[in-house]
Amino acid sequence: MMCASYWEGAKAPRMAAALLDEMLAARREAGLTQAQAQVAERMGTKAPAVTRLENALASGKHSPSLDTLRKYAAATGKRLEIRFVQP
């Protein structure tokens, strides 16, 4: 998990946008056409929670938990993979 100072830094908006792009692509690939409602049901939550998650990432103001990301990935038929890469 990223430290708060990194997430709050200049790269945070790009990272959040890239993460959101990955999440939305996974949703499309899974054929979840009713978007948040279908993902939410599979995650065991309500559609507004998924909407808030996606909107917060779009604004770059939210760092979701690993558990939330894992559930979103599973809901779209994917698995979460986190790697360290060279800058």
C-alpha cells in the first residue's frame, strides 16, 4: 500500500486515473453493462458505494483499501495484482 505522502503527491491524480481506467476496463470486459449495480451486487455492497469509489478515484481524492480493490477485481472476474516497478 502506498504511503500517504506519495498518494498526496503530484503523481496521485495520474495513479488514480490509471487505476480507474483499469477498473472500468475490467467492468467492460466482464460484460457488466448495468455498471455499478452489477459490480456492487457481486462485491456484496450497494451501487452508491461503487459509484462513490469510482467518482472519488476520478477526482483523485480517494485511496481505496486493498480489500475494496480485491473485491472489485473479483466482481469483474479478475484478480488484484500489485507490483513494484522502476519509476
